[in-house]
Amino acid sequence: MNPAKVFTDQLGRKIEISFPPKKIISIVPSQTELLFDLGLEEEVIGITRFCVHPEKWFRTKTRVGGTKKLNIEKIISMQPDLIIANKEENTEEQIQSLSEKFPMWVSDIKTLEDAFEMMRIVGAMTGKVHRVTEMVAEIKSAFSNHLIPDAHNPLSTAAYLIWYEPLMTIGSDTFIHSMMLAAGFRNVFATLTRYPSITLDELKAASPQYILLSSEPFPFKQKQVDELQQQLPSSKIILVDGKMFSWYGSRLLKAPQYFSELRESIY
């Protein structure tokens, strides 16, 4: 039997795992992609139906339901050594239920620093400290190289929409808000929290220079761009890659270049 090690998750919970874990289930898409990029091909035995990257794993790994509708019985039958979850993407009830049976490490990510901490701990838990240290350094370097002047006081105001009917945006206590700043946008709904619904009148009153329509969870298309443009002629409306703003694993390697190209295309 492998020796046990104790780790603390981002909710402050201590978990004891058999180290290194040989049977890992990831129930968060962006963290699944991180595990792949850390080279954990054999160790990861289960993912969700939303874990679409890498495509190879999406096609071949056992799926254990959706992020908020897990197949608990299937997970129990797989007897994982470690389950990697997220406070926001998974339900409290399912986290509690599975935590009673298996070691479950839960992330809670609102900032880039939170994401780096998650990556470092996941690397430590899986025996990939060297690789994850290199990865975090590479991401920090990329953000530094693509950082716009005075990124924490950007000139461009923006609203970021994640749903259409009703309109839903993001508040200041979200990872997307943090990434908006990194991309050079000031969130016009920063006084709000979480993922509030807003009215069209509220969006008009906020008068953002840019309205960013995310590709997920609602798949905004040109149809919504055209409809909103009629209502808000003074705002520039743009379709953006939601994964670049909301995935907090190894996809962060690609985000700085994407933000740089986005700014060049619209400014």
C-alpha cells in the first residue's frame, strides 16, 4: 500500500490520500485538462461529460455524469483514490456525499493567484511538482509579456454576458472578473456578486464600451449579437471564447496571447 499524505484544499479541508494516487476522478473540465497536461494518462480513470478537453480523454475515459449531476453509484463502483472537484462547478450536496466515502480535494478559485495555488497543490498531490512549477512560471511569464499598461485601471469598460434569456452577467467575486482585468476591461457590473440576472435597461444604463458575449455556458452566436446591437448601438458587441476567461487550469497558457489578439482586433 502506498504511504498516506495529507493535503489541504481551498476550502480549508484536510484530506488524506494514498500517495501518489493511482485512481483519480476529475469532475471539473478545466482541472481535467490540467491533469492531462501533467501527464496523468494512466492515473485519471473518470471525467464528466463536460470534460471535452483533451478530446482523446473525452472519447476514451469513463464518464461519471455532469458536473452538477454526477452518477454517484458509478463513482462508488470505481473506488477512486482521489476526486478533484470545485466549490462552484459541483454541488455542495454531492461534494459532501462523496467526501464521506473518498478523499475529495475541492478548489475555490476567484483570482489568478487562486488558480496558481490550485495548480501547485494538484501537482503536489499527483507527484508532478516539477512539471507544475514549470507550467505556473510559464503562465506568469506569458501574462507579464502580454500585460497591457496599467491593467488594473483599464480604460475600456465592458459587460460580460454568460446567458441570454434572462441576461446574466458576472460580479467582482468571480474568476471571470479577474480575467477581464487581465484582458484589459473594467467590469461595469463590478458592484454585483456572483452571476446575477440583469435587465436590458440595466445593461443600457451601464453603457459599456464593449459587451463580451461568452461561448459558454450559453452559446452566443451572431443572432444575439445582432439583436443586442439594435438595442445598444453605442456599444461594440463581441463574441469571445468563454474558456479563455473561465478555465483556470493549463488553458491559462493560451489566455494571454488570446487576450492580446482580442485587444488588437477591437481597439
